[in-house]
Amino acid sequence: MRLRPFFGYFGSKWKLASKYPEPMYRTIIEPFAGSAGYALYHHFGHDVILCDANETVADMWDMLIHSDPSVIESIPDDPRADVSHLTETQRALMGFWFAKAPVAPRKTISPWAEKYPGSSWWGRKIKDRIIEQMPYISTWSIVKGDYRELDNIEATWYIDPPYQHHGNMYPKGAKGFDFKALGEWCQSRKGQIIVCEGEGADWLPFRPFHDGKRSTGQNSGVGPSEVIWTNEGDSD
């Protein structure tokens, strides 16, 4: 069973997950989790550790992993409903479904979603899907904070940081990011290492990976020129 995204997020790799190398270890670690597209796609039979410095994203994963499904059921189906009684994290989960692949939760539904309503936006179908999938991630763990706080254990490390030249739109973006230190950290991980980036990145010896047309659909946002670095031989 391939789990579908629990929320939309700019740069999600869920649609590309099948093209990346298969996990070689029982444990999958995503140090820059976002919507965790790789882990969702390859979760079956694997332990998953997520990490994110974005408090909103980390709190959503904490809620999805550890809460009873009733917490999701209590969120109104209607995206225009009064949400003043909800927690900030519940409102954030809704808000990430108010537009296509956003970088942060919206407070109101986008004009595009208003014009073309359907199952790609917040509503009963999305709620049902989230509730149905929650038991499959109940053993996952989330680290709220910096990627450097993760223990260096043997695992499949799927590393998808804010891109060097295209990552400044994120709340915790690439501005001021020490990519040289990140490259050294990546290479020091134990196990299988898969690092994602965009064309032009130079902090690891990246090679071309995916040159598809930019998708603007839900849970996409992946650009046309993806590059990759791994410590193992692999193929596209």
C-alpha cells in the first residue's frame, strides 16, 4: 500500500518517489521531512524517522502520528466553516489543503480551489483519507528541530533540504544556510544516502536525475531539473 500525502507541500517528492533508489535499510530517515513523500511511498515494512525545523510542519506530523483520529474528525468538512475552536495545528492541516503545493498554510481557500472544487482540496474525502491512513504511521517518530540533532544510525537517509538556488520561499529556507557543512554532514551518514537538489547546486557532486515538465498539481512543486547524489550506484 502506497500512502498518499497527508497534506500538500511545495517541493513534495511523492510523485517522484518511485524514481529514486529503493530503500536498502529497514529504517528510513527524512531530515527535512516536509510532507515526507519518499517515506509515504516506501513506508511498508520500514520504520520511519522524520525531522523538520519548521515548527508548523513538525507539529502537524506530531498530531498525525500520535493523535486519535477523532482529532481529525473534529475538524469541519467545510473549508469556510468557523475554525476558532480548533488548535493552531488543526487549522494548519486544513490550510495546507487550501491551495496547490503551498509553502505555508493558508487561512482562506485559494481562488483556484473556489473556481474548481473537488477532492484535491480540504473536505470530507481528504479527511476520510487522512483518518484511514493514520494507523499506518502510528509507529513513526518526529524530531522537532535541526537536522543535526538526529543520531547517526545505519539507515536509508533521504535528504531533501531547501534547494541552494530555489529554496528561499520556505519559512526555513536556504538563505544563510551552510551548504558546505550540510554536504559534509550528508557524506558522514551511516548507511544509504540519497540527496536531492536542483540544477546548479554545487555543494555535492550532483548528477542529473529528472528533467520533466514542472507540475503545478497538488503535492508537487518539483522543478524541471532535479539532480541527485548518492553513496551507492543507482539508476533513474
